[in-house]
Amino acid sequence: MATFRQSPVNIHGNSDAVLAGWVREARSRTLELVADLSDEQLMGPQLRIVNPLLWEIGHVTWFQEKWALRHAGGEAPIRAHGDALYDSAAIPHDTRWSLRLPSREDTVAYMTTVRDRVLERIEQGKLSEQERYFITLGVFHEDMHTEAFTYTRQTYGWRAPFLPGTKSHLFSTTKSGRTRSRSVLSLSRARP
Ligand SMILES: [Fe+2]
């Protein structure tokens, strides 16, 4: 049976350990949702209702870097052209397939670097309320996109992802080869 948080999350009451766990979990889920896809699938056929996944995994990382590290933490940009590549408010949807995106390996390295820098800031034990807010915002934003990664796979008719910690695949394949949603999921993370 699906379980969901019943009460609002108190982001100011979280321990640093809980927040660090959320950061790790969100990035792990993103990586799990694209790990089995080919490079071609990461730039799958252009559709109006999805994003190219190679762009989208870079975008969630850029968002985390921009708000948690640069805005709240005062750090310098990690990538010189990050804003020109990954700012969803500035880059029209149709052009995201024609950007000169970093390679898959380069993108994963960026994802790891940003995550680790955020974790370092948490582990220093001196987070301001603003940093805590924007780190949490990055987690929730990434959670939203992991839902998008999942429906992108479903939209293209690709194999359902196997997600460690869940009881079943998110959707099943019918005899006709089409996919359909399953109604019984267990996806929630244990958040207060
Ligand atoms: Fe976004």
C-alpha cells in the first residue's frame, strides 16, 4: 500500500544527518532512473511533453548548485557555462535537444561534485537557515524531476526502472507492449 507523508515537513527541525540523507537519496534515485539507459536514450526522440534526460539530470544538479552553493553558500560557479545550458527559465524547451551538452560521464561527474560539496557544507555543522532552506529546496526539486524521469521512461515505452527499496516496478508491460501504471506503490521516504 502506498504511504505518504501526512503532515508538512518542518525543514527547520531536521537534523543535519536527516538532511544529508535526503541529499544522498535524491541523487541516488536520479542516477538509478537513468543508469540502464543508453546514450541515445538519454537524448531520446524530441517530444513536447518530456525533456532530454541528459539535459534534465544536469538541470537538477545545476539547480542545486545555483541555489544551495552559489546563492545561499556564496560559492563561485563550478561550470563556466552552467547557466547557459541548464537554466529552465531561460532555455526554451525545444532548444534543449540542440545544446552542446557535456557527455554523460562529464554530467555524472558534475552531479557527484555538486552533491559532495553540499554534503561537505552540511557536515561542517554550520548551516544558516537560508542554506538549510535552499538545500531542502534542491532535494524537493530533484524529487519532482525523478517523477518526471519515470514518466519520461513510460512515455517512450521503455522498460520500467528497478528501484531498490520499492516493492514493485512502477508500471508493467501489457501483452501489446504498452505500459500501464500500477496502482500499488511503495515509494515514500521516511520523512518526519
Ligand atoms: Fe526543474
